[in-house]
Amino acid sequence: MKQKTILVATDFSERSDRALRRGTLLARRMGAMLLLVHVIDDDQPERIVRAERAAAAAVLNEHVRTLPSEDGLNCDAQIIDGDPFEGITRAAEDFDADLVIIGPHRRQTLRDVFVGTTAERTVRSCRRPVLMANGVPAGHYRKALVAVDLWKCSADAVHAVRGLAAELRIPVAALHVFDAIGASLMPRGMGVGDLSRRYLDEQRESARKALDAFLSDNQCESVEGAVAYNESSIARVILENARTRAADLLVIGTRGHSGMSKLFLGSVAEETLASAAVDVLAVPPRQ
């Protein structure tokens, strides 16, 4: 059986140090090879490119030297010229990476700034699962929560996290956030509260049955299922449930254009990635 490969993208910043530490923990638990990738922007003078390459090689060589002895890992490193997100996604394909780990994006005052960052563009374009290491990796994961909308991309995410959870020996729960449009349309007045509660209970039970059927159809009966009513935004409900359930790994499926190789993020995935304080695993549709 082929040894799994975990690709860690690093720019030697504090943010990418989180990715490296998480990659080390995962590689050790999964018996995987660790591949460190540093991308150098080649759209600058050659003398600067040479200097950056030499400095990067020195740091990477030190990691390759120390990680096997200190953590018992099979480790290698690559320096790639080009645009950061293109270099990361190209390396993921060239080295057949099973998982790509990146550091958290730079959080800005305006969430719109998130669009176009290296982290977001990597998640959009990579055909491999991408883990954004938001949390401080103090230890192994304890619990995973996968958000499902009952479409195929959610099934891919459930299958991916179920396999990962088995390797990491952690429990996994599937959360489906449902809408109840009729609740907001009900008139306000005496006695309406009970009617609204009954309506929500009916919608919750319907959502629960749909989730159970979804998990059964995808041979995931062993995955714990949960439903939650969308009172604000789906992403906020997902993040709040991750907090209350003490999940330190959040899993979402990304959506793909039909007939196109590039992926795009739905609004839920984008808001979740932009706001999550815990690690987020973005799983693309299976080819």
C-alpha cells in the first residue's frame, strides 16, 4: 500500500508554523510522509529570486534533517517558482498528495478581503482535500463535525472525514442545518407561539428523517447525525454547533462547476472558512 503524503505549504510565517505543527501531528498518527513546499514568486528580479531560494533551502533542509530524528517522520521538501496558490496546487498533483495543509488566511476588517487570498484561492482550485490550520495545534484532534446539505458534495465530505476519523481514532458527527421558511411568515399574536413551535418541531423531524436517509444511502449509519434550525445564517449555526459540541475539526464540502475542472466555493463554505476559529477541512467533489 502506498504511503500517504501530507503536503504542508509554508512561507516560514507564524501562520504557516501552525500548518507545519498540525502536519507533523497528523503524519505521525497516520504514518504518512510529510512534504514541505515553499513557493517563491518568480515575478521579481533574478538576484532576489536566487537569494530567496538560498534562504528557503537552508530552512527547509534543517526541517528535513530534524523532523525524522525528532518526530520519526519521513520528510522531504520542495521549492517551487510561481504564484503561491498555483505552486501549491501544482505540487499537490505532481506529488499525489492525499492532504494539503495551509495556515489560516490573514484576517482583515472586511471579510470581502478574504476573496483572492492564497488560502482561499488554494481551496477553490485544489482537487485535493485542503486543511486550513486555524487553531493552535496543542494535540491530536478530539472530535470532527461535518456540515451536510444532503447534496453529493456533502456525501464526498462525509466519506472523506469518516476515513480520516477512523485513522485518527476520533468520533465524527454530521450536522444538517435546515430552513423553516413558514416560521417567519406566521402572523404574530395570541396563540401563534404554540403553532410556530409545532411547525418547527415538524420541520425538525422532517430534516432529521432526511439526514438519516442521507447517511443510510451513503453507508454512513455509524456517523452521529444532528439537525439545527437556521435562525441567522447557515455558517453561523455551523460554527456555533462546532463550539457547543467541542469539535476541533470542522469539515465542509466544496461545490464544482459542471464540466469544469476549477472549483468554486458556495457562500456557506466561504463564510465558514473566513470566520472559523477551529481547523477547517475543505473537501472537493470526487472526480
